[in-house]
Amino acid sequence: MATTQSNILQESELKGVLPETMCFHCGDPLPVNPIELEQHKFCCHGCSTVYSILSANGLCEYYQLDENLHAHKVKFEKEKYAYLDLPEIQQKLIRYQDNSQTRVLFQIPNIHCSSCIYLLENMYKVHPGFLRTELNFPRKELTVIFDHKQINLRKIVEWLAKIGYEPYLSHKDMDENKIGKPAPGRTSAIRLGIAAFAFGNIMLLSFPEYLGATPEQAYTLDIWFRYFALVLSFPVVFYSARPFFDSAWASIQQGRVNIDAPIALAIAVTFLRSIYEVIVLDSGGYFDSMTGIVFFMLLGRYVQDKTYKELKYERDYKSYFPIAVNVYAASGYIPKALKYLQKNDLIRIGPGELLPADGQLIRGNAYLDYSFVTGESDLIEKQPGGLVFAGAKNAGDFIEVQLLQSVQHSYLTSLWNRDIFSTEKTMRDHWLDKVSLYFTWVVFGISAVTATYWSITDPDLIWKSVTSVLIIACPCTLLLTASFTNGFVLNTFAAQGFYLRSAAYLEILAKPDIVVLDKTGTLTNPDEHLITYDGKALPEYVKSAIGVLAARSSHPLSKILAKHLNADLFTDLVPEYFNESPGRGITGTINGMQIVIGSASFTKSKLALKSNGSVVHLQIDGEYIGAFHITQSYRTGLHQLFQRLEKICKTIIISGDNDRGAKDLNVITSGLTEMHFNQLPEQKLEIISTLQSGGSKVIMVGDGLNDAGALKKSNLGIALAQSMQQFTPSSDGILRADQLSKLDQYILLAAKSRNIIKACFSYSLLYNVIGISLAVSGTLTPLAAAIIMPASSLSIILLSWLLVKWQTSLIFKNDIKISNDIYHAL
């Protein structure tokens, strides 16, 4: 169905006028000869195809929702998703199926804006087989309900990939059947909801007493209200408050007292005393205060937890492997799940795909990227007959590999399964537990003195006074302060691209002794390269011709060079001749100009060029012209980061790469950072262990599987990710790569959060002193307790929020400017 003229005008009005040099769909620069469709210009057939699909199904409103829309174009092999036709794979993906419909859930990393939401939730307009789609934007999850009689699972995934929303499907998800499991925060939300409902209603039921009703009025109203409040309190104590009791009991069994122990005691005492007062004394009790304690505690933990519950911190090598690969059979290549791969299977690995098991290269020249496994930045070139190992990313064209091991017996699997790589951490906020221990004993001491005093003076007041002390002196303000302060800090971190698994790690982040950083992929940016040219000047038309030839090559360096020379803008240039000599270089002719690109020997260069990276030599019409130097690009702001970190702690760089970049790193770190190169994963882990054996608290920052052991062993392991949906190694925190330069600022804010907790707790002590003095004297009324408790809690929350906001504005001011006063305050 063609788009009408009015629809086209509406699109242009709402989207804004796109420059004539930009693709209507993705916003990329247009080539010299763009593809035109319905008065719009597109950079490639992929974008025009997506537009055709949207236009034909009345979904062009997609372009009206985001003025900065950048679709993710995905090109894939025709049989890439053939494995989705396998029943054993479908069984793992399908969450529900009956005679009329099937329900599946996908993780879609590329979801990023309102236009994505609109498109994915209107898929039913594209094909009658789509019945309904539901999108969970924070979790990047799409639930698709479809009619399997009209469309199958494979077609759905192919359609999603075609429009730029390729689902992420990994071997680990299939192996453990984790896809589609409910979010872990659901139970917490239910507990919080029940506590909120009970707290609000009990407060309303207590209004006659709050407002000073006469005894006759109070009896008429309260006799039912009190018992109704008693009934409402039961689910709060026995369900909502259960985490406090479970945690307290677990700590007592381990011979210690944590922060939850006195809180659980206060809840129990408040509940029992309230029951006594309602049944025996015909009074209102403290149900409002008790449910308020539980509600505010749960709310604080919910705020603290919600910033990181959507991210995946536990990952191993299986998270990076595909579900299936194409295996050669008599009828050609057929898909086969990884778990069924066997020795001697001949598999086909496409560009950008990971090798799932060790094998021997049979066909094709391989350019393998092992940086994620070993840390080595240079590509490894392999000829047919060479050995290749699991975890390598194919950076070249299609290759065929005969397996020498199954996935379960590969080198990578055996490395990962070593005990030293699978140790787990048990984290607690030891500072908070230590404070709560002293606080608990002080409260018990005051209670004992109170009981002794009233046993001599007026025994009738012992129960009332002692229970009042336990209720008023509940360390809920301490936990409230810690929970909300930590929650506000974690929210601030999240806004800055940093996510921690648990607030307990703030204690380590606040005061590290050593920060260890990986080099390849952490300090260097894998998406960018520094390219310089050394030789005779090149006219623009020559650069264009070089770029076009380089774009036809499968060699990774040629692809980098083609991107640098904007080869995709010159689609009108067509080589009259092209030939590639694998591992050596390429030869081509454009407009009568013969160009040779490749190694020194291939271009007949006699120059011995020194370079910190790779060198691509150039010959034109038989004359050597010059060379392109391609080196790793370091992330911005590193020099300033190391300068600031040196004021806080010691810094160390450990890398699996060679020491070729040591000179550049010495400049970046001002020569003050210790460096270790050519380190295997086991050696990285040993370095961390050695540092810890000296009593140091170590933060490790890395990005690859080769860093996984060190990340687990360190006191705080932070995985670097190019985006929050990139699948990083198992870690304690995830940091967006472009925010690495703010690492010291996160450390400073974590340190300040400890001071904020102390300040708020000091404020709460004033409330406790006043409340305990009234309780000890026996003059505290239920009305006073009902007012003091929520008022104190709300004031603590407000004070904590204001202090965190104030410190955030100081530390993250202008993103990079931090005054020396803040450093000295540490």
C-alpha cells in the first residue's frame, strides 16, 4: 500500500526537515547515488526495505516519534536463524503454547527510544500472525504472542532482525532455560504493597484517638477499629516483615548480630505489646508505628535495589556463545545446537561470530580476534590446517572449522571451570553491622537499667517502660538512613552510567587501596582507531579509490581503512579489476589507476617503518607511495583520570597484550602507574591475590573473559561495557565505557555517602534521646509515638536526599571538574 501525499507531508512536518545528505530512515550520510522511494532517500537497501514494510502497514508514525532516530541496520545470512526450526530449540524459547497461540519472550538490546516502543508494540499491523506484543522497556524484553498456524518462530526473529531489533539468544539461556523467568523484585513489591496498605488504613483507623475523642465516642468507634487494625497487622508481621526476621535469625545462627536483629526485635515487641493493650487494657496499641516501621524499611530497600535489578551481573563463557551453528551434512549445512556438537563436526562460522569449540581450520583464511579471551589486541591470522580455539571472534569472511573437541571439553571451558574462577563473594555492609551491634547493646543496657529502676519505684510501669525503650530506640532510622542514602547514591550512579550489584559494595568503593585496570578494551576503545598516513600527498579522488578497494576486502585492517576513508559514500566507483591475496594484500584498478594495498613485501616496500600498531603499505601504478599506520585509540580523559586517582589510591595496569603501547601509557599515567604485560588470565588473578594478601582492598576494572577471574577475586570487580546491554563478564558492577573517566568521582561520592549516613544518624540520635527519655519516665502516649515515628522517618529521608544531591552537584559539577577540597575531605 503506497503512502498518500498527505501522509508524506505529515511525516515531514512532524519529523522535521532532514538534510538532503541524510538517510530518511537511519540518519546516516547518503552515498553519491542514494536509493529513492516515495519521495524519500535512503543510504542502502536495508533502510529502504524497513521503510517499505512500515509504509505498507501504516506504521510511518514510527518516524514521527523521535527526531534523532537511528535504526540499527542488521544484515544477516539467509540461513542464520535456521536453527529456530529445530524442535529442541523452540521448546526452550516457548513459554506457553496451545492450539491457537504461542507466547515467546526475547531480549532486544537495541531498544532505546519511544519510536522503538511504538514500532514493537504495533507489530500486529504488519502480519496477521502477530496477535499481541508487550514490551518491558527497562528490561529490554519483548513478549510476542502469535498464531503459529500463520507465522513461525524463525520468521518472527528474522523480521525483528530485518528492522534492526535482533533478539539476543545465547547458549547459556538455552542451557539453563532462564528466558522468561519473572523479575526477582516482584516479591519485594508485594511485601511493600501490603505494608503500605496496612499502614495507611491503620493510621486512618487511629484518627479518633489522634483527634482526642471523648471516652464514649472513642469506645463506640475504637472497639471495632482496634480489632480491625489488629487483623491488618498480621500480614505485615508474618509476611512483609519476614525478611527482617529471616536475616536476624541467620545472623544469630552465625554467632553475630546484624542491623536486622534489633529491628526484628522492635517489630516483635511492638506487635506483642499492641496485642496486650488491645485485648487486656482496651487501648489502641502501636500498630500504626509498627506497620510504619516495616513500610519505611521496605521502601528504603526497594529504592536501593531497583537501580540494578534489571542488569545481569552473573555471566560465564556460555553467555557469549550462539545457540546453534551450521554443521556440514550430506544435504548441505544444517543448524545444530551447541550441546549436540561432537568431535570431527565440520562447522561454518560467519563474520562476527564466535568459535564455540577448539578445532582445525579447513577452508578460508581466518582473522581471529582473541582479545576477549586473552587480552591480545592484534588479530591472529590462520591458514587452512592451523589450530583455532574456542572464544575467538571471526573478524574476516566465512570459514570452515573441523572440531577437535566438543564445547564441554574445549580449552575455554576447562579454564572457566577451574575452582579459582568460580569462587563466590559474600558481601555485607560491615560498617553498618558494627554500628548496629554497639547500638543494640546500648539499648539492651538502657532497658535493663529502666527495668531495675521501675522494679524498685513502681513495678506496674516495668512492662510499659521497657517495651517503650525497645520501640523508640529501634535502629530503624539507621537502616532508613543507610537504605535511602545508598539508594539515592545508586540512582545517581545509574544516571552517570554506573551500576553496582549491591549497596554493600559502596563500602569498598568508598576507600580502595589499589585500582587495577585492564588495557585492551578497557583503556583502549575497540570501536575507534587512530589512523595516520606517512608518504606522498594523496588527492581526494585517490583516497576514494583506495577506500572502495579496501571495502571489498575481508581483512579487518582493510575494513578499518575503508571506514576511515568513507568508502560507503562512493558507491559509484566500481573497480575494473580486483584481486585479494589472503594474508598479503589486495590489487585493484579503478579508472585506469592500479592500486596495491597490503604488507611491505606485497607492495615491494624496502622501508623499515616503526609503528606502535599495524602498517598498511600503498603502491600506485608501480610506485611506492606511503603507508597508513593503524593504532589503538585510547579513551578520552584517561590522563586526567590517572592524575586524580593517584591522589586517592595506587593504580596498576595489567594486560594480556604485548608492551607495544607502554610508551603511550607512560605518558597517559605520567609514569606513576605500575604495569604488567603479556599476562594470562591465571596470572592476572594471581596478581590480585598477591595484592590482597598484603591487606589491600582492590578494585578491578576489565571488559573481557580473560579478566573474569580477576574480577571475581577482587574486592570489587567492575566490568566495562560499550552499552548497558552489552554482555559483560560476571562482575560486581557494570560501568558504561564512555564514563570510565569518572571512576574517581564514583569513589568520592561513595566516600561521601558514608559521611551522609553518619550525619543523618547523628540527627536521629537527637530524636532517640528525646523519645527514650520520655519512655523511661513513663509519660509517652500512643499519640506521641504515632506522630514521632513517621515524622522522624520522613525527615531522615528528606535530609538524606538533600545531602546526596548537594554532594553530587559538587563532585559531578561540569562532569570533570572536582575541587581539591573534596579530595582532602576524604
